[in-house]
Amino acid sequence: MTMPPSANAAATEADPQREVLQFLEGSSFGPAKGGRRIDTHASIVFLGADRALKIKRAVRLPFLDYSSLEKRKRACEEELKVNAGNAPELYRRIVAITRNSDGALEIGGAGTPVEWAVEMARFDETQSLDCVAKSMMIDASLATATADAILQSHGKAPRADGESWLASIRPIIDRNTAKFRGVRGLAAAAIDQLDAASRECAKTLQPLLRRRAEQGFVRRCHGDLHLANIALVDGRPLLFDAIEFDPVIATTDVLYDLAFTLMDLIHFDQPAAASTVFNRYLAEAGEEQIDGLQLLPLFLSVRAAIRAHVLFVKSEHAEASDVVWREAKRYFDLAGRLIMPKQPLLVAIGGLSGTGKSVLARGLAGLIEPPPGAVIVRSDVIRKRLFGTSETTALPESAYRADISKRVYDALASTAQRILAQGCSVVLDAMYLQEGERTEIAGLAAKRGARFVGLFLTADLATRLARIEQRRDDASDATRHIALKQDTTGAVNWHIIDASGTPDQSLRNACAALVARGVS
């Protein structure tokens, strides 16, 4: 994670670099020629018509050293290396700014290099995900693609022993707290509460953190996956600007890397997208990740605190300092909320085939606390896994014998119990047509001390059959013939939800039921 410089650590640019910057200001990358310059605490980026040049600022900071030309060249080489795997479309090459025999500077000339830059393809800056999140709701398709990009990145990330990662957690908390204590307008009690809760979580979770390192979940990750570092290029989300200056900072638990994206989606009021990214990641990353979900409150909170830290520093130098300060304060407040999650909730959604259980589960999951929403567990998916097939492979009728269905519902309950034990909420998506199935899952929630709401969806036969016939590439094997034979047994004492209307109407009806139970 890129940390900001301390107040007294902002270094000035060396004279040779100042000359280079002046040269680029007057080139096709300068504002007079339609270009644009973007300054950060560690880099200067010049945007041209179809390419960008990123120069390392000649500074030495507590967490990086770009003070010499050779060090800046190595940093450019490393940036190209660590980003090419995630965004080969953006990262092109390392290019020298050279001085010719007549003393003039040139980009990529044959003279003596006086500066080095990473050459990148320019993309539309309004298509970074932070800008997208400010202007529109991120839909399920984009959220799924974002999760897939992160999964791909983590899948090829080199594993590490985890010692540097484990040793870094407490100092990160310490640095954040130290910064917050010097910020005007922050309540001392809120700072103390965040600090104490973060320290206690980090201490309590040490055995789990170490166990995950031993299991191979600590890797050389992107390291800085807030939404501004994910860009839409040709409609695809690309992860860029990964941490290159210190492999130790970028070497973390994969869930900590994911947590930055999830936290930022929460910050930008995108709960549905956060839930989609979260559930897609869990579904594809493997069941082992379930037993690490207890780490999320700490990971999400620390990521929010880091973002607050960065922006508080920026507010000390930015022209629109009050705007930046308010944004930093929102991250700080979010960090305080995330570190103290609410009690988990178990929601079971039942109903005949075609009543819209899976659509409602997806809509409801992002609205359920604690963030980033409830984990969706679907009986159709579990059944396919029991038979070792893909989700969309149709199973024979024998796969729906009573004894097989009993195994499916046992697996639903077992998975729900594992997730609740981690402090996360769960949405179970299954028919629950048998009274015994409904009674058993309600009892499981009571044993775990979790809140419980049962929702039973109803819709007329014609509506259900029409929905079944419209399904494509879905895990459900329900057909018209199967739907005609289905029926419930015993008393249904769950909330009856009229699901005959639109998905939005069903979601509103379900939310009203949650409010009625006092669990909204």
C-alpha cells in the first residue's frame, strides 16, 4: 500500500529533474499542446494524445528512495515488470529522456540519459473505477469482471513466507493513529476507539494470520487496489499502478489486497457491486477462503484508515484542501464503523422453482450487514459440486433423490455454520419445501447466536413457468415438468413474500420483512 510522506518528508526535486519537467511541459505532453500533468507525492505523469510518461519524483521518503537516477531507472523497470501481467495493454516500455550533443533534451534519443520514464498507453481518465463509481451504479457484469481480474492477479502472484507481512500490520496501525492524532477536527475518542479496536483485532487474529501464511495465501499482490487503480479499457477492468518500490509492502494476504477494492466500493456507496465482487471472489477462489473471513473487519478498516491517512496528508498541500479533508474524514469514519461489525444475520430464502430466489438473494446480499454483505450459498451450486460438474451442466433425475437432497441441505447448513462462525452474514438460496428443512435451518441460527429471518417466495404457476423457460446458463435444472410436481409440506411460518412482480418489487417486499423483524 502506498503510504504518504510525513509532513516534514516532502523533498524537493533535484535540479536536473526540474529541467526535464520544464522540457516536458513545453513538449506535446504539455498543456499548450493539449497534454496534461498529474502530480503525486512519488511520481509525475504527463498525458499526451495517445500515450503517457510516468517519471519517478526525485525524492527520498520513509518508504521509498528515488533520489538517484539509477534508482529511478530501477524503479521504472520494476514498475513495468509488476504491472505488465495485469495490464499489458497499458504498460509499453521504459524510455529515457536524453541530452543530445547540442545540449537539447529529447524523448528516447541517442544521447546521455538524464531521466527515465515508464511509457504507457493513455486511457480515458474518466474510466477509472473511482470516477465510474461517482457517476453511476456499477452493474453486476462490471463487478464480476473486476472480481475476475483480481482473481487472475492473485492466481499468478508469487507466494511468500508471510513473516514481513505479519510484522507489518502493527506498524501500519501505529502510523495511521499517529497521523490521525495530528489532524485538526478529529475527535480524540474516535481515534482512540479505532486504534484500540484495530490493535485488539490484530492481536487476536495473529494465529489465523499466521495459519493463512502457511497455507500460501500471502503473496506478492498488487498492493494498492483502490478504485482509482482499476481502469476500464475497451470495456475491461485492468489493474494498474501496482506497488513497485517495495515488495515488502505489496506482499500481503490476498484478502487484504481484495479488501481495498471492497472497502472503496463501500465508500462510494456501491453495496451491490461490493457484494458481487465479494461473492464472485469467494465462489472462484475456493472454500479455504471461507475460514479467513474473520479477518475482513480488520482488513477493511485498515484499508479505509490508510486511505484517510493519504488524503489527510494531501489536504495539507492541495488547493481544494477542505474538499480533500472532508473526503479523508469520510474514510476515517468508515474505518471506525468497519472495525466494529454488527452481529451476523442468516437469511434463508425458500420457494418453488421460478419464484426468483436467486435473483432476490443477489439483490439482498449487499444490503445486509456487516460489510461487504452476506455470503450467498445456493443449493443448486452445492448439488453440482457434489457431482463434480460445472454449474451449468444438467444433472440426471437420479441426482435429485431424497438422500442426495438431504446431503445438499446438510452441506448448506454446514457451510452456513462456517460462515457465521467467521462473523459474516449468510443468504441461503434453496427451495426449503419440507417443514423439517425450514425448522432445521432456523435452529442452526439459534445455536450460533445469529439473527435469523426466513423468507418464502410465492408466485402464480404461469409466472413461474415463464421464468423457468427464460433461464440461460444457470445452475438450476428445474424444468416445466419438475415445477408442475413441486409442493410444500407442513406449515410455512416464514415471511411470505409476493414474488409475482418485478425483481425490484420482490426486493422491496423482502426488505420490508427484514425491517419488520428489526434486522434491517
